[in-house]
Amino acid sequence: MTCTNAAGQSIDINFEDGPSPMQLALQMVGACSLADVVVGLKDRSFTKAWVELDSTRATTAPRVFKTITMVYHVVGDVPLKLLERIVSKSHEKYCSVSHSMDSSIVFDWRIELNTSEA
């Protein structure tokens, strides 16, 4: 299945072998917030950034998200306080995807900062 937006950009989705719609929604929350982090660190020296995601969902239909846990990983020479402010602002204000979700979802996040690759 191919989904195409008004700009003609498309993404191929395979629900049999790929992520479910809810997994895609969760991944898009991570992508949106991680984009905020990367933009916020644009003047800093870092080599990698990624976010690990976990969630819990309601047990009955509709099986909405109840909690979303995000662990941000950054490798580089970045002040932890700066990274904490950037991630906090992403959650408070900038990540449109997470703000489009139900306000009852509990978001939890933490940061793992590494100064060099393991």
C-alpha cells in the first residue's frame, strides 16, 4: 500500500511484514521529537542521535496508547543540561505529532549521553 500526500511524497506500507499503524504512529512521535533534538544541537559536535520507544496500550478497543516512554541517545560533546532543555521543549511545545495525540497519554523520557561511541 502506498500513501501519498498533497505534495506527491509517498511512503510504502506493508502491514503484513512491516509495522502496524499504531507502531507507525509511535515511530512518528519519535521522529518528530528527534528532529527537534537534531535541530537544537545544530551548533554542537555530535555524531549520532536516536530515540528508543516503548508504549503501553489499552487492553480493549479502541486500543489507544496509555503511556509512551522515550529514551534519547546522543553521542558527542554535548552539555547534558542543554540536551535536557531541548528534549523538554520538544515535549512542551514543538513536537506537533505528540501534541496531536490524546492528551491523556502519559509521556516519559530520559536521556543517555555518551561522549564517545562504544
